[in-house]
Amino acid sequence: DPGLVEYVESELVEVKVFPVPASGQQRVELTYSGLVDYQGGLYRFRYPMKTDQQATTTLQDFTLHVTLTSKAPLKNLYSPTHKLAVRTRSDGSRFGGSASMEKAGFSLADDLLLYWTVDDKDVGVSVLSYREGDEPGYFLLLASPRDDLRDQEIIGKRVAFVVDTSGSMEGEKMTATKAALDQCLQRLGEDDLFSIVSFGGYAEAWKPKMVAASKGNVAGARAFVQQLEPLGGTNIGEALDVAFATTTGSEKAPLMVVFLTDGRPTVGDTDVAALVKRAEAGRKDKAARLFVLGVGDDLNTILLDKMSSQNGGSALYVKGNAALTDEVRAFYERISHPVLADLTLAVDGVDVSGVHPRALGDLFMGQQLVAVGRYRAPGHARLTLTGQGPRGARTFSADVDFAAATTEHAFVPRLWAQRQVGALLDEIREKGEQRGLVDEVTQLATRFGIVTPYTSYLVLEPGFQTTPSPAGPLPPPPRPLVRGGIEEREGAVDDAASGAWAPSASTTSSAPPAELAERVEQKARAARESLKADGGASGVAAAKEIGRLKRGEALSTRAVTTEARALGRRFLFADGFFVDATASAVDETLVVAAWSDAWFAVLRLRPELKAALALGERVKARVGKGRTLVVDVGSGVTRADDAKLKVFLGP
């Protein structure tokens, strides 16, 4: 089984279970010890879960819980493969952390990768790099604060809650909004200042200026919120002006404007460009962050995205009223304990570019900064992360190496590409379909297998070919995969094929390839049109998908056997082979027979190629500039001189 190639040099456990009673169960519990990889100050743990190329889905709930213990504080607990709930803890001289997930129908498509560092500094900083050949490299920056920071090390904040009370908020939506805002008020810290602004046809502040979050003030604010009544239109411009006018207090305290609305501007200034300028002018004058919570589908998402992204914040869109309270609470928890504000990153010794997020924003307790970028040439560098703390500016530095040649962290390039594509799609929504932007999206999305409105395509499963494979019969044909179009779904899904531009049941069928291709093109046109929509279900779906790409911290998993990822690249099934998307038809090739001595020599000389060779018995993988290794059955060299093989495979 080629799928076992990735476990070459791993340990094998054989268990004979006897007896197993008829219709009964025998539970096997396995306890084992192993070494955790450590390199460059970073620990890496891999837990095998991947089954075969046709990923198995669990029939029942899948639960995973990882517990870590340490003699020093844990930092940067991070998984690039799975979306986990992570936390670190400290108890005097004992430190630890945990990572967990629970999901029904979980796809066993990838092994779990978990990284962490051990560091007693207030903020831990670490870097992973990836560079192949002479191409520019990619890096991932992780930074996280200690989990046991004292109250005086957490910055008191200023929060302006701006709440839409227009007529469209009537009913359950208003009830859910009041409950969500009530929870936020109860979570204010004693060093915080806050204000509340309600707006319908006009805006009104609860108090003319921000007040301290004392018990009395919080109680008064909660009573005010319960008296809010939905009425009138939606005057977003006046709401912004009044919110900024209420701000007061020390400029060292971060100022956050939390803007909750379910609509588009209908009263006063309704021009998108003018409102964005209005928000930016007020934000710059007050050094504020603007966070937007959009409820429902009747939203001007282009306006709300610009208001937030251009003003140091982010936008979150919630579809159902039932989810509103939980979403707002979770969102507020993420921003409730700032440790460093106005983060900036300086890199001395190595030239970096394309860093995402473009504005690093603030660092909060219990959260971590995940930034990605590119570097032109390898070398030793000094990273300096600077931000504003409760007692002024603070600086944290780390000496790191940007590798000359390493493909160990193959997820880093695609993580960067996801964020870059998200930023480019954002520009397309704002500026229109400019040729340069579309070309770059297409090139990146094609190379890294990212679904966008410009890279919708049809891939036929093995066995759905027009000509038989010369290597003999292939597995029975599952349904063809169609990519493209807007298909809004409830809930958060991690799979690459499950975003807003993912396939739906209506586009996957046993229809002839020509008919399926036409459906793909129709869906692609609809997806491209969604980028132009400023609201409605398709506009909100597009905004969510772009936000998912821009914020991406974990890779999407492989969904079908016709598209795979290995070595940080995309492989497509064509003519019986899994073909590296970066390989060229003019490349020099070396054909090696699967399972031959030469095949095992390749694994010995370039062990990182395991992931590619595990895709199957017929693979084409680029091994260097202008060189592609071809693995086939029934043809190719069976023995090869190590010296010659080294030259072809490269470093």
C-alpha cells in the first residue's frame, strides 16, 4: 500500500485480540512512549490519523485531547493541520497546556501536527521557514503572551459599543442582541472605560463620554440596554460620529469600537466611499480599532469589510439569531484582555515581503499572533516585535535562521498563499476585476489548490477516464468533483472543499463530463458575480469566504482522491498519475519503477519525498528546478547508482 510509505522507519504494533465474543466488544488501550522532535527551539508532535488516499470518515463523534506538561511556560501552541481549542496554564512552578477538538463525521485525511515552544519570557516568538531550490522562501511567525500575566501587565481598554436599533432588528434579533451586549458588559474589567451608542434613524449615546466600568455604571448600562426599542432607519454615519465623540481617557489604553448592525445605510450619508472615509478620519483621530458584527443577509458587506479592515479591526458575519449571543460572546472574549497594542515587526538581516496580516494589530492574552510572509535569501536574522504595554512601549526580540534549503514545514507556503489570495480577492471586490489581480489569484490558487471564483474546475475521479490506464484497473469511480460557485452553509467547516465556493450536492453527479463542465462554468460565473455583490446571501457568503482565507491559521484538508497535497504543493490525478502542479512538460525526467531498489534509494536519499510517493504507485513529483521524478509500475529503472541519483534529486 503506497499510503504506508509515510510511515517508513516508524514503529509497528501488532495486537492479537482473543477471544472476541459473538456480537461483543473488546477494547484495546495502547500506551507508548516516544521522542518529540525538537529543532531550533521548537517542539513538534505528529499523531498518525491518516488512513489511505480515500480518507475515512468516522461514523460517530471523534474526540481528541492532548495534554502537555512542562517545567517552563509553554508558548505558541499551534496546529497547522487541524482547528483546535488550545490553552496554556500555570500553577506556581508547574506549567502545562492542552489542545482538543470534537466533531461528528470527522475526516481522517491528515495526521495531526502540533507545535509549541518553551519560554519564560512575557511574549514568546518563534519562526518556521520553508525554502526549496533557489526560489524565495516562506516563513511563519508565532508569538504568544504568557498565560499567567498579572493584572498590571494587562492593558486597561476603552470600548464603544455601537448597537443598531433600526426597525429591522425587531423581534428575536433584538432579544439576542440585548443578551449578547449584556454579556459583554458583565465582562468589562475594573480598569476599562466604556460607552454605548444606539442608532436607528439617528444616533444616541447612553452617556456623553465614556465612564469607568464600576459596578454601578455597569448595572446602569445593562438597564439601559434592556430598554432599547427597534425603530426607524439605519444611520451608520451618525452612529460613527457619536461613538468617536464619546471617547475619552488615556490614549495609551486601546480604543475599540464594536459595531453591531443587521442592515445597510438608509438614512443620512449612504455613499460607501464617504462612509469609509468618515470612519477612517474618526479612527485616526482617536487611534481606534473598528470591529464589525454583521447579522443576517441584508448587509452592505463591502462597506462593513472596508470599515473594519481599513481601521485595524475585522468583520464577523452571523446568519442565525440563535448563534448571535454565542458568537458575540466568543468574539468579545478574544479582544477582552489586550497585552500589547499597535504591534510592529522589524526583521534585520533578511529581506522579507508579503507579510500577512498587513497590520499586525494587538496581541491579547490567551491568543497568539500568526503571521506569514516570504524571504528573498536565507540568512541569520533578528526579529523585533514592538507594542504598547500598560507602562509604555515594550520590545521582544528573537534570533532566528531563515533556512537555505528545507522542505520540512511544507504547510507554510500554502498557508501564505491562502492569506495572499484572500487579500487579493478583497482588492478585487474594492477595485473591480483588474487583469493583474485576477492573474495573480489564478496563478496562486492553481499552484496551491485554493478554491476561488477564478479557479473553478472539474476533476474526474480515477476510473472516470476516457482511456484505460496502461497499468491495469483503477479503483471504482466515485462521483466527480466539481469546484466553484457560492453555496452558503451553516457552521464552521475546516475542509478546503467546504467553503462558500465549494461543491454542493447539486453539482456532483454522474452526469457526462461535458455536462458537468458546463455546470462548473455556470457556478464559476455566479461566484465571480458574488464578488461584486455588496449584500444579500451571495455577498455575505463572499465576505465570509474572503475573511476565512485572510485569517487562515490551519490548512484545509484534502477532500477527494483526485486532488492531493504533498510537499506543500498540489497534485492532480491525470492519465493515471498524481501530477505535481509545479512540474513542467519540458522538465528533465527520471522514471523509477515503484517498489524497486531505485525507489527505496529515492526514499533514503530524499526522505521528505515520502509524502509524494505515498500518493500512489504512479506519481510525478518535481524534485528541483527543471527536474521531475516519475514513479511508475511496470516501467522505469529498478537500480540506480547513488551518486547519479543524488545529482538528479539534488539537495
